[in-house]
Amino acid sequence: MHDRLINFDRVLNFRDFGGWETGDGARVVRGVLWRSAAFNDATDADVAKLDAMGVRFLVDLRRPEERAHEPNRWPGESARVICSDEGASGGPSLPPHLIALMQSDLSPQSTRAYMMSLYREIPFDPRLIKLYRDWFAELGEGGAGVIHCAAGKDRTGIGCALTLLALGVDEEAVFADYEFTNAAVDLEKRLPRIQERMEERLARKLDTEALRPMLGVEVDYLRAALDAIDARYGSALAYMEQALGVGEGERARLRERLAG
């Protein structure tokens, strides 16, 4: 798994989520499907390394306020950048997870409950639906792409899971790719600094154990998202067809292009 992770100075959780075997014995191509955290802290060396990768497009799942607060340093004009200003508040605001921390009793149980609720909502957020549609449309055009949000784990994790399911990868591998985030970001090493930054922004002391469910991923989170999709649409494939415009024909073309 660690050969999928590309190391940068200040870009986190950048990795290839291709290479998985599909149900019919094919294998998803490598070097085309990339997932990442944001690029606001990228160094000059990181930017040069990213430029050399030949990425054609990038889909930024972050909200307008997030992008304004921490604008990406990459890519430049070499790649198409897709984002959405839908729902812009017109001013700075705290991310939903920080608002949740302010309003919560800061127990591990309440934080985990918030994350479960968040994952049940993400697939039905109109702004994210549009961006997931754009991601799939760009994949159909060919070339290497990056999908990312702030940490590259929740909104990005669902987008990557849907991509792999569309390509015929079985759920066990889909969950393995998702769960690898915990190792990829080395959460235990980074948690003290993350906690410090959150406490500065919130002007409030935080419990490390209450933060942990929010800063990592758990299989139950992704399962909650897929269960919510099943409850509303019947299956992930039906959701992709009806909400994202990725029906059987589109999936077949994606498999021809991305799974050989």
C-alpha cells in the first residue's frame, strides 16, 4: 500500500488510488487516479514535483470559504481546476467540523456521532454532487486527475470509493483504500500540531481523544454513507446513474479507459 503514497514536503495524503483488481480480473491503471489533501502549504519543490506529474485536471471539493482561507498553491495554468462557489456565504466562516466542536460536549462519542451524521449527508449535498459529476465527466475525457478536499479523507474518500465501485472494484478493496488514510497521514505524529492549531482557532482547549474520531477515518463512516445511498437509491450504482449521470454505458467506457 505504501508504494501508492507520494511523499512531499508539505502536501499530505497524496496517493495513487489505482492498481486495485476489479471483479472481472482486470486491474485499475496506476498513475492516473490521484487523491490528496489541499495544496495550500505546498513548497516550491512540491509544486515542481507536481507539475512534472502531467496532471490534466483537478477537482477541489472544498467550500468557497475554505478555498479563500487556504488557497491552493498548485496547480497553475498547466491543469484545469474545477471547483464550485455554490453556497458561498460571502464572508469567512468556520468549517462545519469546527462548529461541531464548539457545540459539542467534546466526548469521543459525540465526535464520532457527528462524523457518522456528516457521512450520511455528504452524498446528497448538491454542491458535492455537481463536483462528483464533474470528476466522472473529466475521467471520461482521459488523462490524469486529482480529487481533493481539505484533508483528503472524507469528501474525497467518498468520491474515490464511488470511483472504484464504478470501475468494478469490490468493496473490500474500496474500504482498504479508504482506511489507508490513517497510515498515509501518520495521524499519531501529526495529532498534537493539529490539536494546537484547532485550539488557536477556536480559543478553546480540546480533548485529544475527542478529536481522534474526526481527524482519522473509520470503516463505519464510509459504511454509513453507502448505507444512506442504498436507503435512498437502492444501490451505489443506481445513485451514480441517477444523481451523477454515470450509468452502465458511462461505467463501461470508464472501465475501458481505466481498467485493463
